[in-house]
Amino acid sequence: MATADPYGEDLQLALYVLYELHYRGFAGVAEDREWDPALMPLRRAIEMRFLNALRADVAAGRSTDEVFAELLLEEPTDHRDSIAHLLGRAVADPRIRRSALALPPERGRPAFMQTSSLSSWRT
């Protein structure tokens, strides 16, 4: 463990598996393995190996923007033409809201237009 690459796939996979045991578990694995006393020191050792490497590799005194600027592979893009943005604009149109509200629930009304949230949509 002391020589394992803290950013390598083996260490990261081991950490993921140990976290997954805690959060959701795996089919066929007993639920009590989540807090297995033999696994806790292993999880702690892997976490510390990774965190110590992060702390050693991140220069102190740098802003979040400076660090993220190095991580970005491409410039942020304009998402005004994305499906999500277009749907957001369409939902703001009262004509589309009225049409969507007219759909019976069995026709598959979108989740954000379910009965519980309709009062704020009425025009």
C-alpha cells in the first residue's frame, strides 16, 4: 500500500469498492460487511494515501479558479442552444404550459408538471 500510486486505478478502485459497501452494497455481499472492523483500517489507510498525495501536490495559496483553469480541457461553451436551455425557455411560454397541462397524466406528463406542482403553473 505504501508504494501504491495514489492516483492509480488499483487504489482508486479499492477506495470505490469500500465506499460502495458503505453506501449501497453489492448484490451477494452481506450487509454487515459495511462496518466490518477488518475493512475500516484498510479504508482509512487508502484514504490517507490519497489525501496525503493530494495535499502534497496542490500548491498552497492558490485560488479555486487558478486550480480549475489548469484542469479545464476546453473553454466553457455557450449552452443557449442546448436542449435543456431550449426546454427551459419553452416552459416559460404560457401557450406551451397550457398545452402541457392539458395532457392527461396517463399520457406521460413530464415529472415537473405533475399534479403536486401544477398550482404554480396556472396562468
